Amino acid sequence: MKTELIKISEFQRRRWGENGTPMCAQAIRNQIQNGKIPGERIGKLWYVDWAVYTHANENELVAMVLRGAFD
């Protein structure tokens, strides 16, 4: 699967929209670290893998596999 890494600010805009109330950046970083949101840290910046996130939300079994629940 192709990865599409986006900054947390872009993730907030895409996920909650312009007028929505998004989670704070720290909460999103914590969820990336805990494996609840697919993403990674590159240098000092955190990124969300948008391609994996959108596909994972389509099917819970896919989400579990992508999070590594069957390892």
C-alpha cells in the first residue's frame, strides 16, 4: 500500500474540516505512539499516514491488521 504522510495540522483539517473541533496535536501524537493512528516520527516532526488511516476506517479487520494486532 502506498503511504501518504501528512503533517498533524493537515490531518486535523482533513479529519475534522475547517469548522470542526479537532483533537489537539499532542493527543494525536500520543495516539500515533500507541498505534491507534497510523503514522511515524521523522526527525522532530510527526506525520499521519493518511492512506492507511482512510483504508483502516473502512474496515475494522483491516485496521487491526494494519496496527499489527495479529503479530
